[in-house]
Amino acid sequence: MANNVSEPLFHIVKRDNLDRKKAWMIRAAAIVFAIIVSSILTTILTDDNPIKVLLTMAGGAFGTLRKTMVTLQNLAILLIISLALTPAFKMRFWNIGGEGQVLIGGLAAAACMELMGDRLPAGLSVPNWLIMVLMVISSILAGALWGFIPAVLKAKWNTNETLSTLMMNYIAIQLVAYFIIKWEVPKGAGKIGIINQDTNLGWLPQLFGSKYMLSIVLAVLVTIGMFIYLTYSKHGYEIAVVGESERTARYVGMKVKKVIIRTMLLSGGLCGLAGLLLVGSINHTITTTISNGQGFTAVMVSWLAKFNPFTMVFTALLIVFLGRGAGEISTKFELNQSFSDIVTGIILFFIIGCEFFINYKINFRKPAAGKEVTDDSVH
């Protein structure tokens, strides 16, 4: 008995290796489509033409010198956090705890500023340079500790690192909330305010006469350093091998547990550095939301860049540009903050979705008219 079998019109096939130029063309097309869709949506809601909407986005990020410097500063912080997470991700250790590692690093810096600043008993003082040195050391060590704990749990007992790093975020948030109440000024205010505003103790120095440049310069140095570390160092090679196969790494004599712990110390320490910059250089205070979710955004930045430090500069810039541009649209056209989140979400959806077409291709089939397939198993 002959059965008519309808073959699917298309099927999805994994690409072996797509040319890098074509991959970037797909990403560029996704960004263009995303901007078009966002512009159409904004035009419907505001009755303004799409060109004006796009110019508004660009103006929000680069409209003035100050806006440009703020955009570059935000880029620097997001980039440092993204670079911090990259060694762990390349090792296939899913560090989702960047947010907590940044917060705990910022808390360590704030503690140095608080306890060795205006709160010292009368007659006692600590040199400003020593406060800043202690801030740097304590912030990096605190972030490293927050990475060390889940690393040990993973290395010793093979716990789920995604869950443990995520839970460490909530512990860090509650610790920050506790010390905010302890240090709040005035009592009952629920916030600390600017720390050492009168004396500027613990305020990190400005470079080239600009309060924005310290973060930018450090981001450049960390980017170059991370590229060299991952590409040319023995540690970077071990990270790559462990990421490909732990069994292979053990077979060639690598101490996998040591690699995991060492890499997470680096990852957490760099996140702590970002926390130091947020507290000691940019905000001069500490809040539970001081990182503004960048610990989670950095996960996307690192993945989109395929763990390449230099490519991360462009992916992080795109994310920052979208955030600031969407915020400018909300302000200028008198829309609420939810609208800027919608615009950002649409654009990110296209950018993330285009990765499907980079990794897979769709083959369409032309069904043959009147073709029959015989099923011998049916009698």
C-alpha cells in the first residue's frame, strides 16, 4: 500500500564554519532591522519621523562633550565587568555572579572611605594615599573572595556554579543593604549620601583633569591585558583546554581544580575593581543598585563578542548606546521609562536572534508534484 508522505518545506542545518565577514554582515543587517522597527514604533507613538528618532538616540549618547564622556565612562565599566567574566565563560564556568562581585568590591571600598574618613575619632587621621591603596587592595580581594567561594564548591564537590554564583549576588545585595542602614546619614534616610564630601578622602584621583578618564584608561589597560592573557599566556591556554574538555585537560596533566579556582579569583577580582571605580571614582557612595544590572548585561556582551576582548569593545558600546539613546527618546518625547526598555528590548532581540542565522542555515525544499513514497512496513 502506497502512502503519500509530505516532506517539510524546509529544514535547519548547523553551519560548519561561516566566514567572519558574512557573520558581521548578518549582525549589521540585524541592527539595521532593529533600528527600523524601533523607529516605526516610536513614530506611531510620537508622530515624529524616524530620522528625528534616530538623531535623538545619537544625541542622547554623543550629543555633547559631557554626554560623550558619560557614555565612554559607562562603556568602560561595562567593558571591565564583561572582560572579568570572560575567562570563566571561556573555561565553561558559568559565572552569573558578576553583579554580586561588583557590589562586594564597592562595599569594601565604601568601608575604607567610611571607617577611615570622617568617622575617625577626633585627632586621628589616615593619609589619603593610604586610604586609596587600602581601597584598591580590599576591593579586589573582596571581589576575588566572592568568586573564590563558588569556585571551591565547584572544584571540590562539583556543585552547580550557575546557582551558587547567582545566590552570592543576593548575599552581596543584603550585605550592602545592612551597611547602608548602619552608615545612613541622617538616621532613617535609608541612604548614605556622598561619602567624605567635605574632605574628599578616598576619592580616587582624576586623570588629565577629567573625572571620567580614570575608568576609561583602566578599561583600555584591562582590555589589552586580558587579550594578552587569554591569547599568549600559559594560563590562557589552560583555560581554553579546560573549556574544551576537562577530561583532556586532566589527561595532559593539567590541575583542573587549580585552574578553576585561579580563574575565578581573577574574574572576581576584576569585578571588584569595577566596584571600586563605581564607588571611589564615579558615585562616591554605595547603593544596592550602584551597578545598575551591568553584572548581568556583561554576560550578553561577552557572549556576543565570542569571548574576544577587542570585539567586546564594540558590543559593549552598542549596549551602552542603546540604553542612553532609548533614555533620551523617553525624555524628549515625554514617554515613560518603560518605553526606553521596550526599544532596548526590541534591538537586543534582533541582535541576539541573528546569532541563530550565523550558527544555522535554512534549506528550503521544492516538493515534487505527485511524488509518492511507499511504506513497505504497511500491508
